[in-house]
Amino acid sequence: MNTFDLKKYLAEGRLFKEVTGTPRYPEGELSIKDKIKAIVPLWKQWSSASDRDADVIKDKIGRYTAYDNESGGGSYVFDILDNAQSIEDVARIVMKNEKDDTTSQQQYSVELLVPRVYFNVESGELSDNKNEWYTDAELKAGADQTSYTDGGELDDVIFSNDYDQALDFAKRYPNLIKIQ
């Protein structure tokens, strides 16, 4: 059963950018989410392919992961092929190595409009009510929920200092946070 929740991984966004440069192929221009959706089926095929077919699949994955920069460029295709043991691993590796150019270094701050904001890791939602999703007993038992009293920490941990992601949350939760 596939229990991987892409929305959860993208909402948490705790990984950072490693790739610097421009995509070498048009496939490299896709959003992170679309790259993951494209690479996962290829990775699944690669794990059971013959040597000849595996090389063709590796090259296809490489079209999503190759980039050019002042040092010549590179690709993180082998990071995926050598280290991914699951769909979640593939997503983590892509997220670790990518960041949309549209989210680059904009100056902003996240202001909390309530004393404490709760984040449900499972659903990727925010609330000002600690019992929005779980009872006190479930929280005590370790339900996957975090809370923040500082907008900078919320931005760092949940939004990964990504302006577009912070703005999206501010639009969805205008009573909880504000972007300045």
C-alpha cells in the first residue's frame, strides 16, 4: 500500500536547495512536485529493469536532474539511483536538490496574528486551536502536531523560508498569519 503523502512533504518543506544552475533539459524546468511525479514511476521501473533498460531509464531520470552552472554542472541522478529505497526517499532527494526559481530570496517576514499557531503534519494545515485535529489524549500519546509562537520559526521550519509557500498559507489562513 502506498502511504506516501506528497502534500505533507511539500508542506513541511524542511529540506534545502543544493542545486545551483539552470536545467540542462526542458524536463528540468518542471516544478518540484511534477518532477517527483515524473521520476517516481521511472525509478520504480529502473529498480527491476535489465542492465540495458536500466541505462535508458537512468538517462530519462537524468533529463529531470541535470543542470548547467559556471563549474560545468552536474546531475543528482545517481543520488536517486544509489540512495532511494522508497518513493519517500525519491521525493526527499528531489526536494533536497531543487528549489523553484520563483521562490528566490525575497525579503519578507511572517507575523502571527494569534499567540500560537498549530501545524498538523499529516494534513499540512494550520489552526489556532490545539484540539482542531486531536484530543488532549492523542496529543499526549504523540500525535504529529507542532506549534509555533514565532513567525520566523514557522517560516523557517514549515515554509522553508519560501516566500510563495508562506504567501499561500497566508492566503489560506488570513486570520492566523500575515506576510509583511
